Amino acid sequence: MGTTDHKEIIRKTLEFDTTCNWPFASLSLETIQFLKSRYDPIYQVHYVTVQDTTGQRWCFTFFLVKEADQWYVKTQGGSPESGFNEPLELHDHPWIRLETLLNTQ
């Protein structure tokens, strides 16, 4: 599943995950917020939040790769929000914790 729009592939991935193997309350996809991102010609990293149907906010990190002019999710990670945990010196800059991306199945 690929697309030329990075936001669309993230939305489709969250929708797929929620309908197939999501053991928690369903995500309200209309609440997606794209907070931070980093771009490269063939890679993108996005930090997004979305609320579930109980109001719990979830934070996700997506690592996208571009192949044949289509964006694909290479890996992703997410967890319930327990406070925005970033160093103060990075507050106004996009950043990512790489250990999140390397924890794939």
C-alpha cells in the first residue's frame, strides 16, 4: 500500500492497524495531528498524535521511505501519551528517538 501523499499513507496505516489488530479503544482518525516532521528526498519521519474513542491521546512515530514515486511506511511505533517527553533544547525542532524505530517485529 503506497501513495504519493505522506499524510494519506499514515492515515491508511492507522486505519488498518485499528481495524485489524488493535487491542485498545478505536482511534478517532479525524483527530490526527501532524506535529513534527523531517524530510529527505527518499525518507520522511513524522511525529503524530491521535485520540482514541475514550479521549486518550496516542503518540506515533512513522518512518517513511519513497520507492517508485510512492511513499511507504517502513516502520512505526506508538504508545499512549504520558506527557511530551523531549529535551528542552529540542523543543522547537523536529526530532526522533531512534530506539522507537528499531523496535520492529
